[in-house]
Amino acid sequence: MASANSKIKIGVVGLGKMGIMHACLLNVVPNVEVRGLCDKSRLIRTVAKNAYKGVTVTDSLQKFAPLNLDAIYVLTPIPSHYALIKEIYATNLAKNVFVEKTLTSKYSHSEELAKLSEKAGGVNMVGYMKRFGVTFNKAKALLEQQVIGELSSFNAYAFSSDFASIPEGSTAPNARGGVIEDLGSHVVDLAVWLFGDLKVTYAQANSPLTVGSLDDVTFGVAGVDGLNGTFEVSWRKNDYRMPEFGLTIHGKKGTLHANDDEVRLELNGTEPTRLYRHDMNDNVDYFLGGAEYWREDKHFIDSIISGQTPQTNFQCTLAVDSLLEQVRHKFNG
């Protein structure tokens, strides 16, 4: 547990879009000091040195050692997470770790890191920021109130246009670890959060960019009490300049729809009721990228100060990694 009056000293690894955004947000969170930035690119390091005066900017994780960091943010592509986090714990660079989703690309690796994090004794968190969205929290509250009664099924989707125009055979998506890990993991996390334990029943790739790649995927799941669901995940959809995530949930009393912008409730025999994001007090102290990013960073810092376990800690999110592993196994036989 850290003192509420002392500065939480942070290092950030990976200065791509997410790294820059989190570094900027952390720079204005109370009781936080960004001490170190790390990236392999010389150009990015040069820019960072000009933007962050007095901050150590390096190309090597081990050069964080003299900074006496309280926490490290790992914001590199998914395939690099396992090695970096393992190094952080092995060399005692920091006991508190935040990593962008997913924890790793392989369930056994995620399980190993969860065990290492327990030994380290600090706070750890995976960046499933959709859990901090007001619309999805409203949907969860309505489900807990059993507004639509006993649940029967759900349909979930995660769409973007990130690779809609690239030619077949391109290897560009590989650096991001695959669509189910990169894009789909957010909506899988929401489903696990809302519905509990799920098991994959089938999976199919609809239009892979390269042989063996997963870029446009549909899969089904089974839950408790006869609940079943489907997921459609693609980063090849046209007209989704910004990623979109959503769920349609069916119950005996009606249907509940939730996406990034609204919640729509359709009870049997009544007119639909809509609640929009701006109706739900979607305000934060500092807005950058989306209100959810501020909330998740503040939640992580507050957890370090209080010593409490974050919502999306490593152990909790193993359920997401397990489900993604099941999808991969369906393809790999």
C-alpha cells in the first residue's frame, strides 16, 4: 500500500498510440509522476525527450532500474507482453504492473504471469477499459435487477475497419496478435463480466487475410442455466473508422441492447426505452481518447494507494484468456 500523499512513480514501456495516451493521462492524475519512458524507436524517443522534459527516455527496460519505480505500464503489442512482464518481475523493476489487453497471447503464459504477480505482492491490472464505460455499467445494473428476466441468449460483436482495405496475403495484422486478442478480447471480457463462465462450442474464420490468420471470426459459447451466445469479431468491416463493441441480450421479459453510445431496453409489449451515453453522467476530470481511459488509470492508481485488488486484475482476466485459447484450439484442432 502506498501513501496517499506520496507520488506514485510510473514507467511506461511502448510509446505507440496507447503508450502516448496513457502517459499523457498519468501526467495529470493526482499523486502520480511519470519518471521513465521506453521505446525501441529512436525517432519516438527523440520526440518523447522533447515532450517530457526531465523524464528518463530509454530503449532498454533495465535502464528503469535506478528510477525506483512503483509501477510500470506495458503498452507494447500483445506478442511482447509475456517476455516484458516476466522481466519486470524477475528483475524487481516494479511490483505493480498495468498491461494493455490481452495479458498474453497464450493461456499458459498468462497463468504464469498471474502466479508471478501474486509472488510480487503488488497490484496488477489488464486494460479492459470497456468495463469502465457508463453504457455497459448501466447494462450490468439492469441485468442484476433482472429487468429482462431469466436470460436465454446473447449476441456480441466487435468491429473495426483497421484492415478493411489491405490486400489478402498481407502480414500487417500479425504484429497486433490477431483479431480475437486485439479487438475481440474487449467484448469477451464484457461477456465474462456479465454472464460468468463460458465455454466455446464452435468457431469459424470467415475471411482470413492470410492462411492460418484470424481476422474475421464467429464463435459460439454456452453458459450456465442453458444460456448460449455468439460472437462476431472483425477488423475488416467497412464504415467502422472507430472500433465499436456491443451486445444484444435476450431474456424471458424482453431484450437489452448495449453499445458504446447507448442502452436500449425492449420489454415485451412496450415501446423501446433508450438511454444515451450523455444521459449517464459520462464525465471525468480529464478527457483524452475516451472517458473510460481516465477511469481505468485512476482505478489502477487508487488500487495501488489503497492496496485493493483492481477489477481487471491478472487472475480475474484469466477467464478471458481461457476462452480465447478455446477459440484458437477450435481452429488448430
